[in-house]
Amino acid sequence: MLLVTPLVLLVISVAGLQNPHRVKPTVARPVASWGRKRDTSRTEHKFQYRTNLTEKFFVDGSNFPQVPFDIGESYAGLLPNTPHGNASLFFWFFPSTNPLAKKEITIWLNGGPGCSSLNGLLQENGPFLWQAGTYEPVRNIFAWSKLTNMVYIDQPAGTGFSPGPPTVENEYDVSNEFNDFWRRFIDAFQMQGYKVYMAGESYGGQYIPYIASGILDQKNREHFNLKGILLYDPSINEDGVMMQAPAVSALNYFSNVFNLNTTFMMHINQRADECGYTKFLDEALTYPPPKDFPTVPDLNRDGCDVWSQAVTAAAYVNPCFNYYHITDFCPYLWDQMAFQFLGSDPTNYFNRSDVQRALNVPPTNHAVCNTPFFAHGDASVPSALGPLPSVIERNNNVLISHAWGDYLLFLNGSLATIQNMTWNGAQGFQTPPVEDLFVPYSDSLVQLVAGTPQIPFTADAGAGILGTAHTERGLTFSGIFGSGHEVPQYTPGAAYRHLEFLLGRIHSLQDKSPFTAL
């Protein structure tokens, strides 16, 4: 999910983003829901993966704490990450009832580093959602488990429910410990030979290419049959490219959202010019890329941290400015994941003892994000400068997607990175990535709670042309209009379509055929 750095935390403190006047809700549900009977109707399951080996991981989906409906078959618990690690990793596995998912599984990883993947489950693409500002969970129309078997993993050790402390020093440690765990997971659920896909966001853009490279190195299709990866708003390059160089051009583009005064806008644009950011972007974002690719400007010059200056100024105008989604405004919404940057409620749903018992984990203090995570910093180079090109070449099914409304990591940073990356015999995209991303319309997206039709989800999920999608030589890039950092949360229809493409259910992201499953 999240990329949290010391720089980010410093800006939060300086900008005063916490809201001292936020009123904490004093009831668990609004008055309108009092007295509502729990939905006890249950579809009879023929449990697909419940065996003597997996019984200890079984989760009672018909009686999960504070969820007023059956969440379906699932399994959760801990499996060792030894010998490369010295602890265990937590997983929550949701089998799919989709016939096309019989021999495949998709891994979801959040980022941080050190942020729990349960955030992605609960607020992005899991079978049930409990998003900020809502008083109880709801069914997720765009649950990824409708398409494929899904497993959410807290990794490396020390993240979320995975026991710590962290021991990794670099991404090779991350990959080795993950693969030790993954072999055990495949054996426990008897998934030998299954196609494996990986998806994640933010610092997952660092984790996943390294893990994917380690998986491909195994040359073992029984346990490590990797078929594709999907990265959302990924951390794949240095901050100079991902954060600083594109910051002012994005500020100019969204000037009506930020509403900063003319004096500041003149100042920040002058800084971008003097620090070399404007020239760098102009040269980097050409198709095909220049033979002599521009050098990333020096970030250590005085006044060249333009990102922090922009965020601080934005917070003066909008005290609830959220750089994960720039169109947010006051008040902060209370949040059961207790992500404190956004002024969330201090109650973390996953710290409840009944939730922890239901997930087969020992009593623990669950943290949404454990930062700082790498004791001495991540010693590995950014993934685009390391394994990512090789993963594209060995897999030819890599999708990078970036939201336009993310002001932490920028779409133009991802594109500049791609234009400086060589894979499958050429550097960068040869033509501009401007083709439409089409997401189907549907009039059947109606949530049912206790048999009662609720609000249609088409408008919230998004439909029609929601961005761009361009493919060359095994790599697809998709920009998403209007979304924030967590694409499956803000534009779930687009993310669902991305997954269909990754899994090979549709031939392109311009395909206008209906969703393959809902």
C-alpha cells in the first residue's frame, strides 16, 4: 500500500496535517443500523481446500467478527520462512469459485516498507471492505477472489501479523525468506503446478520484482510457476525520478485543485527550472527515448526538495491535504485500519482479540505500518535498475499502473523510469502510451445485503474510458484518471479490468467485452 519515508514523516509534522478538532465516533454503527439482524443466510460450501493439513488454518466465514454476512471459504495463519529467515509469515487465503481459477493463485503484497497486506484486503480488493468513513463492512462487488484464488501475505517478517523483529537487510533477503515460505504454502494447500501471479502497490514495486526474479531463478514449476506481475504506483526508482522531478509539473497540471497563490507558483516553478527538473522531464518523456538519456538532477542542492515545499504549501490551504489522493478535503474520515497520518480512529480492527483468534494468530499488537523497517536502509538498488527488466524478458506479462491523483509517487516518474529502462532488445516505449483504457459498463452491479438491493456501484467503481493503456514487448503501462495512490480502492473497476488482463481473460485493455465474472 504505502510508501512511508522519514522525509514524509517530517513533512507531516511540519505541515501540521493532524486535525485536533476531529470528533471521534462514539458508536460502532449509525442509529439506522441498530437492531438490524445479522444475515445468517449461507450458501452451502463444498470447501475446496479444507484437509487434514489445512484444518488448523480454517476461518469460519459465516461468523467473522462484526461482519454481517458470510465472507466465504478462507484460511489464515502462520507458516515458517526458514532457513533464510528465523520466523514465520502470516497469510490469509481466499479460494475462488470461478472455474477458470482452478489452477492459479494471485499474491497481493502491500508496501511501506513494513505495511500490512491486510490493508489491501480490507480497503481495496478483498471479499469484504471496511473503508474509511463507513461503520461496518460491506460485500465487495469487485473482489479479486471472484476472478482468481487470492492470498494476502504480511512480509517480510516483522510486518503486520508476521512475527518480528525484521531481519532483512536487502531485497535478496526479502526474496529468499518469501520463497522459503511460499514453498510451504504450496505444499500445505496442494497447489503444485499452479500458475502464480503477483500484484501489489507502492513499495511493493521494490518487493515484487526482486521476489519474482528469485521465483524465476528457481526453475521449479511445481512451486514457482510465475506467469505475471502487476504493480500499482510503484516505488521502482530513486526519489529524484519518482518524487522530485515530476512534482512541479503535476502541481501545474492540478493547479485548480491545489489553489496555491501566484507568488508561490512562480517560486516553485523557478526552483524546478534551476534544479534541472523541468529540463530532465522534457528530455526523458520522449518517444522513442533519447540516445543520451538525461542525468537525474542532484537532489542535495539547496531548495531542490520541491516536493516537500509543495506539500507544505498545500497543507496551509487544505489542512487535510492527502498526498495519496489530492482531491480529499476535511474532515479526515475515521478509519478502522488506524492509519494515523490521516487522522484515523485509534481502533485497529486487526487488534481485536476476537479477530486475531478467528485468523489463527497468537495475541499480538498489530500495526498497519511498522516503520522504519530496514535497520540500515534497503541496501538493494531500485527494482527498475535491478531485476525488473529481466523479469519482463523472462515473463512477458508485466503491468505497471499509475494514478494521476497520487502526489507521493508520480505517473511521470514511472514513465521516465520506463524510458530509461532496456528490455527485450530496445530502450523504453517507442511510441507514446496514449491508447484508451476501457472499463465495461454494467447495470447489474447492485450490492445485496440481507436480500435487499442497495446502491448501484457502477458510478463508484468507474466505467468507460478511465485512463490509458499501452503495451510494448511484454510491458504494459496504464495511467488511471482521478485515482489516488491505492488504485483498487479509488477505481476498483479499472483495477478489476487490469487483473482480468494479467490473468489472460481479455486480450487487451482496449477490449470492450463485458467483465468476465462479477
